[in-house]
Amino acid sequence: MKHEFVITGPLLSVNKMYATPRGRSTRRLTVDGKHFKYKVAVLFSETCGPTELLQGDLVMVINYTFPRDNRDVTNYDKAILDALKGRAYYDDKQIRVFMATKRVEKGSDSAKVTIARLQDVRFLMVDCMDSDLLNTTVSER
């Protein structure tokens, strides 16, 4: 079983999802973070329908598309992982294999997210890889 959906529009980095208020030692979810978590939850529910939380070891692949090459995808990964906690899986600790790709293309931000059980990984990696990335040689980059 795999779940796949696309987040479109502005993506939120983990730096903007959480803030540490002055005088406090713990990070808090920002207003933008709350909106982003809600947006991801709605997109997941609309695309994947009502579903039981995935159990056991999982694989996640995120294919990012950005209009410019000035983004660090690792800042976006955690925001998406946290937004899916309690929607797609119990906890992001279940993710044993994680892969992210980045493509630069005109338009707005997007992230195609695929989540599956680890036992299904043989089929997942080929299905989810960005075909343009797979066909690009090192010399073309």
C-alpha cells in the first residue's frame, strides 16, 4: 500500500514552522505552521481518502519543484514529516528510508510526497524517482 499526493503553492520551511518565544526554552508552532499542517492534512485526506495510519517501518520519497535553485530541501522535509504525523503514520520515527529530490522549473513550489511500507520499497523507488533526474548525467548538471 502506498499513499501519494502533491502539495502545491508555497511550501513552509521548518525555520518558519516553529519559533521560540523570548524567555522560553521550547519551540512553538507558529500561525503559519498551523496553517501549513492543516493544508497538508486536507490535501492528504482529499487525495488518499479516509485511511488507517500506516504501521511499521516506512519509506518516504519527496520530489520537490522550486522556481529557483536557492532552496535547501532539508529545511522543508521536517515540516512535511511533522504535518503528516497522526494523518499518514503514528510518528515520523517509523520512517526508515527517506529520499528527496529537487528540480528547478518555472512555476510555484510543489512537493510530490509518496509514503509506503518498507516491505514495498522495491516497487516504490523506481515509481517515485523524478524521471528527468534519473535521465540526467553528472556532466549535464
